[in-house]
Amino acid sequence: MHLRKLFVVAAASLCVGAGAMAQTDAATPAQPDASTGAPAKPSKKKKKSGKKKSSKKSSRKKKSSAPAAAAPAPEPQVPDDGEPPQLTHQFVAAGVRGKPLTIAAHAIDANGVFGPILSVRKKGLGAGDYVPIKMAPSKIVPGDYSVDVPAALTNVDALEYYIEAWDIAGNGPARAGSADQPIAVTLDEEKKVAATPAIPTTVTIKPKGAPPAITHAALTQALKGKPVEINARLVGDTGVQGAVVMFRHAGDKEYKALPMGNIGGDDYTATIPAAMTTSDLEYYVEAFDQYGNGPARSGAPNVPYALRIMDPAPAAVPAPAPVALGAQKRTLDEEPERTIIGLGIDGGAPGGGGVTLLVRPLWWLRLNGGLAYNAIGFGYRGGITLAPADWAVTPTLNLDAGRYLSGDMTKFVTISDPTERAMLSKTTYTFATAQLGLEFGSQRRFSFYLRGGVTYVFSTLSGADITAIAAAHNGDPNNTFTVGDAKVSAIAPCASLGFNIFVY
Amino acid sequence: MRNLKIIALLLLPLLGCFAQIEDQSVALSHNLCGGATNCMPGALPLGLIQISGQNTFTVNFGDQPLLQPSSSLGPATLNTSLILNGAGVRLQSSASGDFKNVATISLLAAPAATTDCSASGSNCTLLADYDRNRDGTADQSIALRGHDVDLISYISTTSHSVQLQFQATGTGPGNTWNADVSMDMALKARANFP
């Protein structure tokens, strides 16, 4: 038992030393077992050697310990199960060149686990070029081990590795990969990291941490020939790393990477150079945490933000201030079922009926314009409707104005006098209406409504026509009438009903 | 009680509702002598100006629409006003002379054809007047300043006419004369709801 302990201590020391030596260590043992100092099954030869070391150790203990320590305290006896540890590992197929590469594994054994030992080499080197690195146990999850392959080792095109683990009794090794069939890791440039394809094994190894959360107010416009500053707030419990703005000219295929710099707290920024703002751009923001989790993105390669490059005349329009997702203002613009164009048909008194085109620039605002008919004649009209909610029954405020052209009022007024008939047969008038209403249905598709309010009607009667009427009723030939234009106005109650249907 | 409240609520939109017609320029011109003849003697000191021997002259508006003090218009009542903004007297011919020696002249509404408005208790209403010192010397025409009197109440609802009288001081035109009397009025007819 003491012998095995000594082997473990020696192997651990070797592992740490070997890791520090990195890949230039030409003295790396050719045999993984030997290089890692893995505990071997007890043998007579090794027992002797072990006895020597044990006696030295015992003598040192004697110098500093109580006499009772001269006789080693009995250790808890765990029966040797004769089995190597159960080792599971999620293969790592890709990494970032020049960045630490985290490799994790899970190993358990009733006798306790020695290692695991990660052996890594540059792809293409010989079997003796593996660098052993001891994996560190997790302080949180028993059985989890991980190690960061130093950045100095990842500045190559590809790595190969395998993992071995023993139990304390020396059983093993259990392997993930092997010296002859190592696991290949492709190391790409930082911005071209592909999502690590996971080869599922019996146990899912959760990566440490999580990608940072990105809050970014998308820019929509910028000035041609001017630099564009792109800001984002990156918040991650496990740090932020590799924050970049990926951008390209609209129509290009490849993105260019623009590292973002920390400007204090969680705020990061990057500036697209003025030389690049020659035509419309597309971009997105991405970042990893320090363990490589991610990327977290605002925008995406296939759905980037469109940044329209304007001529210098108009000022750049800043994007709205970033807001938390839950506090975002509700607009139809952000809704998938947004509809902005529709048709309205209504009828009422005294306004008559109409067919109008509806346009909704804002979810709470509708504009309408179209034709009107009220049996006297045709006209045109337009207006706005405020619908401050999107409920099944929505209150509305409607303001309309319009003009009826050359209507024949004599359809409704019985007049025998030909001069009066002549005047009223070509009545034109302007109107303005204010109505409160209730709309039933969907503001996005179809709604039926009832409205009531007041209407203001204004018209001008020709002075010549009125003069003719006065002359016709003149009771004295010595009289002469001259009448100017008369203004006719009225404010009257009105009501209407109709429906709106939005089609686009 | 509840029903009354509902009815009142339903009628609420009617508050302030109205219909009206407004004409700020209704001019009526009337020839005093009823033709081209000069019916007034010249160079006479002016007092009550008699026309064809009558103290008053009659202006018949005719049976004009709206020229009723009030009339029903569906559920509403149509109220009409005809405000006299001003009046004028214009010589028909310059051969008659001029009005330079007219000191004052007043246009009055008289209750009867025989009324002399200069008499006390005549119950005449001053419609418009001219004062040479105030308005300047007249020549071929005299402009009388209106007193915003509503003529509607003076127009007979049966004959549609009004009796008018001129009271003047000074001296009239040197020769026989005739003149056109014009009245500039503002018509407003309004029906309020309910």
C-alpha cells in the first residue's frame, strides 16, 4: 500500500513537471505509462524499490513526528476491485488557435482515481512526443476532471490527445483514445471556431460556465466615410473572451472580425473603420466566456443586422437605447403577425359610407384615406384612428375630414323654386368628424366597429345663386338685391359602423 | 330615474349642435321715387324728407327664405337676424346737384306710414345716421353709419316690408332729385339643437 502511494506522489510530480515543460520536452517518455508515472501493479522488483523510498520517508517522519508515528497509522482498507476506473469523455474536436483548450473527463473508481492524465501532442508528431498533463478534479462535481491545454500548445493547426486513468490500486489504465489512435482536435483561427461537434458517450459532460449575455442596440444607419462605433454590454458569470463584431459588406459572403475592447465594466466597443463604410454593411456581435462556451450572439451569420450607409447629408440615426428584453416597448413592428395595410368599409349618418385604404405606421395609429358616398354625391376623405390597445374589444378615437363634391341636396329636400333647386343641386361641403368607438376583433386582421360622435360641416353658397333667389322673391321692382357668398355650417351628432380588414 | 340618466347620456352629443347660414353681405338697393323721375324738390331746407308726399317710404323685401324672425326647422327652431351694417343715399343724377349742404341725415324705422319720427313718442328706431362734422362733407352720395339694429323685427311677416323715414338737417340738392337708398345687412340664421 505504501509503495503504491509513493508511485502516485511521484507520478503526480512528474505530470506537473511535464506539463510545465510543454511540447519542447524532448525527454518525454515514449511509453505513456512510464511518462505519466502511472501506478503499476505491485511486483517484487518494485516492492524492493518501494521499500527503500518508504524507509526514507519513514525516517523523515520520525524526525518530525511523535514516536507513535514510527508505526504508520493503519489506512482504511478498500478491497482492490481489480478493475480500472470508469472513464467517460466527450471528445473535443475543435478549438481556438492560440487559446487555452479545455478538455474534461469523468472518472470514478471505488478505490479512488489516479489521474486522469491527458497526453497531448501536435498532430503528426511521433508517439514519443506526447506531453502528459494531469487533469485536475472538480471541486464541485465529484468525478469530474478537466485541464486547460496551455495556449502555448494550441498555436498549431491541430492537436492529438488521449486520456488515461488508473485507480489508486494501480488498475488500469482506462483510456479515451490511445497513443496509437488519438483524438484529433482541429485548431482554427479565433473567429472561425466551429461549434464543437459532440460525440455523445454514456455520460454527458457539462461545460463549465455559460456564454455571456449580450445586450446590443442594433444600428440601422450610418454615414458614408465615417467610422461606426458598435457598442455592446457583455455579461458573463464565467468572464468574457473573444468578443468580436463580425461584419461584411452587403452581398459579400465572408465576414471580417473586429475585436471588441472593454471600455469599463461590462461595456465593450469596436469601431468599423471609415474606410469600410463605403456601402451597406451587415454585422453581428459574438462572444465566448473564458472557457470557450459560446458563442453568444446578437444577430447571427445568417441573420445579421443591416447597417445602411447613408450619404453624409442626413445625420446618422442612432439606434434606440438598449432596453431589457422584458421592458421592451410593444410594437407591432416587432411582432411576427404585423399587418400594416388594410381595407375599411363603413356607413353611417350623416356622413354616409366609404371605402378607405388603411395604413398602420404604428401599432396604435391607423391612417385612412378613400372615397365617400352619402347619396347626395361622392367625395373623398381621410383621417386617423388611435387604438391604444390590442384587445378583443378596443376603444378608439377617430378623426376624419373630407369633402363631398357636387352633391344633389334636392334628393332630400322638397323644393319647388327652380332657383333654389339650382343652388342645392350642386351642393359641395367639407366635413370633419370626431368619433369615439369600440372595435371588436383583432387589430391585426379583422375588426368590426361602432362609433359615435360629432361632425362639423362647412359649405359656401354662391352669392350669385343667392342673389338670383332673392331677385326671384323680390316684392318691389324698385329694389335690387346683391348678396355675397354665404357660409353654411353645422355641428351635428353622427354615428357609423363598419369593419376593417388588414391583409398585409 | 335610471332611464332619464341614460336618455340624458344619449342626448349628450347633441349639446352644442347647431346648423347655421351666415351672409355678411346682403345689399338691397331701393329707388326712392320708384323710377327715373325726380320726385323731390330742389334747394329745400331739409327736415322730414317726404317722398311722393309720404312721411315714409316702403321697402319690400319680398317673401324671401329665412326672413322670418323664427321658423321651425324639424325638431329645431330657426332664428334669424338681419343686422343693418350701414346705409347709403346716392343721387341718381349729378344734374340734381349734390349733398354738400346736408348737415345730418338719419334713417329710421317707423311704425306707420304717417308717423313723424321727429315727434316725441313716435316710437321710431334709429337705424343709421350721417353727420357732416363727424363723417365729412358728402357729395353725390351719403354714407350712413349703422347702429347694428336687427331689421327682422321691423319687417312685416305678412307684407314682408318695412317702413323707413329720413330725417335730415341742412339743405338738399339744388335741383329736383331722386336717389337710390341702399342698405348693407348681415344675415344670420341659426338653428340650435335640441
